[in-house]
Amino acid sequence: MIDLNLNEKTFKIDAPDEMPLLWVLRDVLGMTGTKFGCGVGVCATCTILENGKAVMACQITLEKTKGNRYTTIEGLSKDGDHPVQKAWVQCDVAQCGYCQPGMIMEACSLLGEVSSPSESAINKAFSNHICRCGTYPRIKQAMSLLVNSGKKE
Amino acid sequence: MGLKPMGLDEKAKEILIYQPNPLVSVQSDGKILITVTKSEMGQGVRTSMPMILAEEMGVDPAIFILQQASPSSKYKGISLGTGGSTSLKTMWTPLRKAGLEVKDGLLRAAEIFFGVNRDQLSIRGSSVVTKDGRSVSFGDLVPIAVKLEPNKYLEPLKKVSSRNYLGKDRKRVDAPAIVNGSARYGIDMRPKALKFAAIKRPPVWGNTLKSFDATVTLSVPGVRRVEVITAGVAVVADNSYAAFLGREKLKVRWNSGPHTAFDSDDYQRQLTQNLESPGKVARKDGVYPEPHNDFKTIEATYSFPFHAHAPLEPMNATAHVTQTETHVWVGSQWPDAIVPLASKITSHPQEKVNVHVPLLGGGFGRRSAPDPALEVIELANILKTPVQIIWDRADDLRGGYYHPASIHGMSALLNPSKQEALYYSHKVSSPSILRSSNPKSPDLAVVNTELLGARDVPYGIDAVEISYHELPLHIPLWWWRAIQFVPNIYARECFIDEIALSLDRDPLEYRQSLLSKSIQDPALLERLMNVISIAKEKSNWPNPSRKNRALGVACMDYEGTTVVQVAEVSVSKKRFKIHKIYTVIDCGLVVNPLGVNAQVEGAIVWALSALKSQIHFKKGRVVEKNYKEYPVLRYSEMPEVNTTIVDSDRNPQGVGEPPVPCVIPAVLNAIARAGGPRYRSLPITKR
């Protein structure tokens, strides 16, 4: 039994130590907002926050979650009104939408580190992710909206 | 008749439903439901289709509640099949008609309600109002509307007159659910007591199961059962992790089939040799000119590799088969096709087979094949409890249904002194997707399908010869975003540039001059000429925006959607960079410009990804197992996108696929014009 600190709650998890957090979230807890894409850490679809920083849930075993704090897309805001979520809707970023929870968590991580990340930092962060539909130009727009509104504050 | 809503006095409020058409219903509680008959895979049908109905009905699309259609006989001639960029093209008239019918019924009900004539009534919000200021909600009109006879004298559809919603940017209706993680895809289906299964599949097509030992598998915590189905050996577990781990521990022996030596490099060499086979001549215009010393022949061979679809949501499906009913939840592009096949597996009559269609995490054609649904139904029929079969990325890349390799033999006879081409020939050598997807396909259909984009070359050259050279293949082949147009247009539009270069002509102006001499459909040629002249201006052709860059062009008509694309690239030290893609697209009446722009952006990403990757077969097996070996376009590689949408009064045409094929030749033509190599083989592995 492992205590998992997730979205500001503690969950008692009865699952093998080696089980990747991705499957704990999706199949044990039934929280399906975090998506499965590659399982080997090359598509970043399953990106969540570990102590505020982007990590891939398929690359973290349950055992390694001890002492850490996790946030998934479901825990980002109560009403979908986190600034990143709002920017994503405003710029009509999503197409099929499957990769977007991961993209949004990446944006949160990046903006949490520095309020106005450079273009190269944005490039680097999102280049870990795969989108087959082609939402890259609109992610760029949404990020520039967020960076500019960050600068104004 | 009073203004008090009818029937609301009773405690037991029975909801009455007025449904003049299977696509739309108005309920007495005020809800208006519209049925979306196409699968949502990111192309935006759940946003755009309601706009069409709303415009005709005179209401805001935001008032609709969306229902996703399941296969049913009630939709009559409407196919739930989603592909070929046909959703708006085929649903335009049915949706407008549904809007007109429901509006007519509500207005007739309002005539009775108020005792006034139609000319006194209009629709405002979700009510009908009179000129003297009275108002009744749609819901309150339902009890009258349900008693109406269908209107035999319904006015025919007119040319679109209002554009309150059509042609205006509308944001994706599912966006709020997508950004908060509540949007549900097939892989997110969680019926009660769900088990998860992974399938150990034969590594080579044609191999069959010899024996297996599940002892270790069954000792993996969470693994419950191991069952044999047609697709392979299924490991059923409490969660996906245990299912995958259990599968890893399975010891399986296979009987070798006839394809254990298959090698895609060999096959591509055979495709090249196959260009010499007689083939089927699909088009032969004019006569080959008499030889002359001044004439010059140019020839080139273009090759295109095997591709997978690799949608980000791996294949999966969930089913529950009870004694009397079959339920399957699957992100399918063609749910209709599943019903009769499922009925054969479970022996339930077709009306007891329920196919539920959640959101699709990308489709690109792959999800129109029924295999994920059928294998889970087979397993659920054994288990009699709900089960999801989940594919990992290797299953997805190795599980079949590829876009096939093809080889293109191009040749032309030129008269350099007059700067003109006298003869043009395009031979396509490939296995047939159509025949693989439906072995009963007639030869003529096979030839026409495999030559899409080749046979319909629009250029005015006196002698033209187009032929198809089929080479059968055992691997399951399937439709892929922009289908055969991608390889065929790549070869055609690159070779036209090679001809232009040999004749010392500007490639864009050369296309204009060839089109002006063409004998094809004048309306099509006018559209092509129009988009080319716009692209010329937008891209400042032939001058790139920076000194060390070059522009390349390609154009086509994709079954009614006319597209030209100009790529701006730079080449240095044998590396190239794609800076910008200009697109000019005439797709008929524009329903949602925001959606059209998204589709163009997506098409560019699809095409540029195809420049980077391929599927190989060695010893019968697929080599690639994840995105590491099958790379796709990444964020940092995305060029700037400049799109111009030409508005028109033509009915809406397709837009998901049409902006795909020209991207590749535009880029390759630009690379050649920038001093880089003339690439005739894809993918380009050294950049």
C-alpha cells in the first residue's frame, strides 16, 4: 500500500511497486485525463506535474512517487479556468485533443518555472511532445498569449 | 389557446419529442438534440455540422445538445462512415434539409398557437415570436408540432442566403472537455467490472499459433485469464500494466507461414522492375510524336515508402457481450461496417449490436478498419464480462493496415527549342489498396483508384499516357490521410518541375501556361488558375523573403477542392530547413474558417511527417516499434503557415485531405531550386 499525493489529496494505492504511474492513474484510479501514447517516454502524451515540474507518467513507477506531489489535468483547476486552459480554448488549439492534456501540463510546468519563457525554451519543451493532428502553430499562439499576459502583470 | 405550456400541470411530466427528421429533435422540456452522423477525429465535425443545420433553422448552434450517432436503420441513406474528406460534402444537403424541416414544423405549430399567419412569425433565440411582440418557446410548441402531418409542400432548399454562422470562425465545441481532461476517447471507456487485455499477435502475417505456455503469465499479479482468439493469444488482466507484463511472459510458438522472408527493400526493387510489365493503360491522349533530332527525352523514377498511420491514441476497443446483446465502444471511422461482422461473431441479430462511438484520438484512415472492434467482440463473447483490448505502440505500428510503397516511372519528350513538352507519361507500380481492402473490387475501380492524381493530370500536353502496374502483396493495406493522391501528386508535381527546368521555364508560370492549353473541365481550370495567381502574389513568387532561400510550388484538384502550395526553404551544407508553407485553397463554401485553417495546418504536419519516416519489413516482420524508429514532425520543426481560403458559392467540398499532397512536392521542388539535391526517394533520412 502506497500513499499517493495526487491533486492535493492522498490516495491509498494497492498495486505493484513497478507499475508505472500512468496505469495507476488510468486503470487503478480511473482518472483517464492522462493519456497513453508510447509507453517509453518519447511522445510526452502522459505528461503530468511532479512537484510542479513536467514528467512523463509512463516513466515513473509507483514506488518512485513516494514523497512527491503530483498534479494531473483533472487537478489543474475546478472549473477549467486555469490561465493555460483558457488560453488553449481561446486559441482553439485542440484538434482531436488526445495530446492536449500533456501539452497543457507542459505549458504549466514551463510557466511555473519562469513567467516568460524564451522561444527556445518553449521549442525545447514542446518538442518532446507529439501531435499527429498538427496543433503546433496554435500551441505557439497560445504560448505567446500566455507569455505576453505574464509580462503585463 | 393560452400561453400556458400544455401538459406542464401534471406532476408526471412526460417529455414529448418532435422529430421531423432523424438528425434533429425538439423536446417539450426545451432541449434541442442534434445527431452527429460522422465521427469526431479532430476534423471538427461536431462543431461544423451543427452550424449548417443551425443556419437553415435560424438558430444559434450553441443551443444544440449533441448526440453521437450509432449505426441504425433510421438514418436511411446516411452513412456514418467518416473519411475521404466527405463529411460536409455529403451532409450539407441532409443537414440543411433537416434544419428547414424542423423550422417549418415549429412555425406551423406557432401559427396554430398564436392563430396568425407565417408572415407574422419569426425565430428569435429558441422561441418563435410574433410581430406584435408575443413569444413562445420551441419546447412549448412541441405538443402541437407532434400532431402535425409532414409538410408535403415544403419549399425546396434555396441557395444559401444568410450567413449568420456559416463562414464565421467557430471554436471547437469539445474544447472545454478536452482541456479539463474529461473528454472521453475509446481508450477511456470504463464500463463497470472492466478487464484489460493485450494480444500476443503472430510476428509475421500468415504465421499461425502452434502452442503456448501461460504458466508464468498466470502467476503475474493481476492476470486473470489467457484465451485464444483469431488475432492471437489474449492476456486478460485487472489493468493494462498486468496485461502487457503477462503478455511479455507468455511463451508462444508459431507455425511459419509463406511470408517469413518478406523484405520491403526487395519488394520496392520488384516494384521498380514491375514498371516494365504491360500494366493497364488508363489514359492515352494524342500520339507519340515522330522522332526528331531536336527533341529530348527526360526520365525519372520516384519512390514512396510504406507508412503507418500512428494516431496518438493507439488502437483499442471495449466490448460487453451479454446473452442477448452486443455492446462495443470504439473510436471508429466506420461503425456501420462493424455491425454485420459483429453479428456473425456473437450470433446476436444486427439490431442487438450496439456500436458506441466516443471521440477518436486521431483517425487518419486507420480507424475505418474494423479489426480492433472485431477482436474485442470475439474476446468479450468468450468472457461474457466487459473487456478492453489495448494495443501498445508496437502493436499499433506492427498491426497492419499500411499505406503501401509505390514506384513512379515518369518520362517526357521535350522540344527545347520551342520550350514545350510534347509527351508526358506516368506509370504507377504498387500493390492495390482498394483490392487489399476489398478483394472483390473490379479491375477498373482498382486502376482508377490507384491512379488518383496521376490519371487526372490537368496539364495541356498533346500526348499523355498513364498506366497502372499492380504487384500483389499479402500485407493488409488501408486508406491513409490523402490516400494515393500523396505518392501520385508527389511524383507528378516534382516531375513537372523537372520538365520546366529542362525547358528553362519558371515552374509556376509553366503550370499556368499548361493549364491554359488544357482541355479539361473549364470550371476546374478556372479554379486552378485562380488559386495559382493568388499564391503567386502571396508568396511574392519567384522571390523568397530572404536571399538564401528558394520557393517551390505544386498544385492539384482534390475531388473538387483546389489547392496550390508554395514552400520556402533554405539549403546549406546539404541540410535543408523548411521555413514557410503558403497554401491557397478553394474548398467551396466555407463553413468554419477556423476549422479549415486547422485542417490546413494539420495537413502540412501530416505531409512533413511523411518526409521523415517509413515502415520497413525484414524477414516478414515490421522493424519499427515506436515513434523513435518511426519519427514524426515535432514542434521545433514546424514551418510558418500562411493560408488563404478562397470563398465561393459552390457547395462545401473536402478539406481534411486536400492540403496534404502538394506539400511534399512543393518542398522538394524548393530544395532543388535552392541548390539542394533533387530528391526522388522518400523518406529523406539525411537532412
